[in-house]
Amino acid sequence: MPLKRINVVFVLIILISSISLSLLANTVQASCTGCLCPGDPCRLCPLPPMTTDKATEDDPETCKSIRKEVTPISSPPGTNEYFASLDKSTMACIKNGGDVIKNSRRSELFPSRVYCKPYIPAAPK
């Protein structure tokens, strides 16, 4: 009899814990702040420019300037060509007024290791 009570209590504790953790995760995901949030609020551009990246007409001027100055590559990360292009694109980002952001937690939305955050003036209020 005491063994059944322990099993029921254990199951209840796990159930309550999982519900509270899922609610906490939803709250954290909904309150994402910063540049690496869904929707790309900072309009980041990946560094170095890759041939597989899709450039659009509404890209910030900083990103367009980087693509003009640094030829997009197809080399995978870790190669000499990749690091050389990363160095050039980092310098181009800074030269054009952008900030370099290292992405330590890559995801489907932000797969690159490094991004350039272009300078976008705040809209007048």
C-alpha cells in the first residue's frame, strides 16, 4: 500500500513540474528580446556572405555594401577561404557602421556563426 502512494505522488510531482516548465518556456519564448529573435528585428546579415544567401531589395545598405565589397563564397566553415572572407566581411561591416554579433546558439532561423547588425536610425516619434 505505501508503495502505491509513493508512485502516485511521484507521478503527480512529475506532472506538475512538466506543466510549470512548459508554461515558463512559453513565457520566455514570447518575451524574446534582442537581435536573434524570430522575425529578425535587427535585420541582420550573415557573415561572411555565402552564395546560398538570398539577397533582397529591402536589405539594409550596410548588408548591400558588404556584398559589394566581399565576394560571396561557397566554402564551408573552417576552411581558409571561409576565414579570409569572414575577416574581410567583418571589416566591411564595421567600416559601414555595423556591429558584429557572434551567434553562439545557432538555430534554423539564424544558422550563421557571425552576423552584422546594420545601423538603422530610430524612427522619429
